Amino acid sequence: MIYFDHNATTPMLRHARETWLDATEKYIGNPSSPHRLGARADAALTEARQRLAMFLGCDALDIVWTSGASEANNTVLHHFASASAAEEEVWISAIEHPCVVEAAKHYFSKRLRWIPTTRSGATDLDWLRDHLACARPALIGVMAANNETGVLQPWREARTMCHEYRVPFFCDATQWVGKLPAAGLGECDFVSGSAHKFGGPKGVGFLKCPSKGRFQSLLFGGKQEEGRRAGTENVPGVISMLAALEAREGLIAQGEVQRRAGWREQFEARLKRELPGSVVVGAGQDRLWNTVSVLMPAADCQQRWVVKLDKIGFAVSTGSACASGREEPSRVLVAMGYSSAEAARVLRFSSGWETTEDDWNALAEALGKVNGGMKKRGP
């Protein structure tokens, strides 16, 4: 099976797996325990915190370990639901991941405003600038890269704008971290990430948040993470996550992003030739090197494409894994102006660092074969 669903989750990197196994034997103590084994585990967490802070460009004390990005994102919105005034709004981009969208709806309901997106899939900075000139929300949230389309969001510009108006800025960087340089993300007030999106283990992630001032924890119990997240930390998971991130940052530094972006572009060009009528969603925008979201020819629905590709050995997706199985169209595509019928024809192909140029070529060939079979038999 050739795997093209890395935006949903990635296979665990061998080095990260070996690091995890070693850490489970080496760090058996609870980091909160007063004995030497506990102190050893706590020291390992401190070192990992410093390494992640170095990549993000923030203070090590700003890092909170979580079970993943969903918990981190829920924690941010939970905090602001408590910390903001009753009349204050929260502004969130309309194309955020479901864990941000649903948490924002839960906590803010009528105090929630959606920042629109352009047809090309980028958050509308003109709208944000115009509205900030008139009002100050409690929080603004704009993701770093969209999980469905791969379109890179103007998070740096939004961050600068928020700092100018002294509004806290929150960035879900789950799809960015481990694919593009993490440097600079630490300048955002709140940043989330998840290990399993870049070759680390499932069940561990991080939240970057200000270390000073009151912070309302989502979980109650112990006083771990300076009182910002109750629960015994996943020491082996954290160490394994950093091993994976360091490996990915090494590839980024070597210029591998540019090479793999070239493979993606070649695939898109071939797709347009072999599947007339197909449209790359977000074409013309800067996108993740690994992601291609395609409006397929009108001959068939996305689910049939997924099933037929699966039968011949290719795992692909229809969009966000967390929203799969729902009958309603993709919120992201609707926000971009696509109709429900068009959204029902979109497939997502997302590669990983271990995906080869030959894999991309094989996928293009497979799509051509499936398309030819559909034309012969009809809908």
C-alpha cells in the first residue's frame, strides 16, 4: 500500500520509535516524584523543553506538554472563555481544524466571529485589518497551514497585526511543524503542535503559551506543567517527539522541501493532462510541499475514488480525518466558495518525508487508470 494520507497521521519514524523504546526503559519515574528516578525524568523533560523552545524561538518555560493538538487547542479556548470579559468576542479563521471550530462554538457561541477566507484558501487579511480598526477581540486565531488544502496561511502578517493592536494571537501549527521551519512560531502568543503529524508517536503534543500571568488549565488534578496542565507527563513520548522533529528540521535545513515541492508540481501537471476537468484547490497559492487537494472530474463521487484507489494499493483522503464520515460538505471548501456538489468531488493527497518521486508518479498513473475505468462503465 502506498500511503498518501500523511496529513491525517504519519508512520512513526524509526529513529523516533527507537528513542521511545529507550526512554521507556531509562525514564521509569514520575517527573513529579522527589526521588532520583523522578528527578531524572524531570530533567529529561526540561532538556526536551529547551530543545523545542530553540526550534520555535521562545522561552523554554513557555512550553506545556499535552496529549496532542486537540487538547492544546481546546485549552487555549477554555482559558479565554474564563479570562475574557463577558461581552468580548473571539475571532477565528473560517478554515480552522474541527477541534478549534467546535471548541470555539462551545465556549463562545454568540461571541464568535469567523474571519473569512479568499477563494484561493488564504485568510482574508484585509477583512482582519478593517475590523481591528474598529474593535478589539479577546483572541484572534489563524492556523499556519490548512490541513485539507495545504494552503499556507498569512500567520506572520496576522501575528504582526495582532501585536500592533495588542490582541493575543493563537496559531494552530499542527500541519506546519515538521514540514516547514518552526523558527518564528514562538513569537505567536499561543502555538499548538502534535507529534504524530511528523513521525513522532500518537498521544503527545505541545502548547506554547505565556509562562507569566494566570492561565486556566483545561484539566484539574495535579500541579504539573507549572499548574497549566494536570496529569503525569508522557516522558518517552515527549523525547520521541523531539527526536522526530530534529530529524525533520535537519531535512528542511538540507533543502529537501524544495526538491519535494518539485515532485508535487510535476504530479499536478500530469494530473491536469490525464484527468481533464480536474482542478487543484488553492492553485497559485503557496502550499505545503506534501499536499494536493483536487476537485476531481464530475463523473463520480469522492468515495468511489477512495475505494477504487484503495483496491489498487493507494491510501488517499477526502479531507480532514477528524471530519470524515460526516454527510455535510467540507467547511473549508464551503468557506472558499465551493458548492456542496463541488466539495463532494474533492480528494486530498498528502505525502510524507519518506514518500518518493516514484510514488507520486505511480499515484498519477493509478488515477488515470481509475478515471478510464469510470468513463467506460459510466456513473
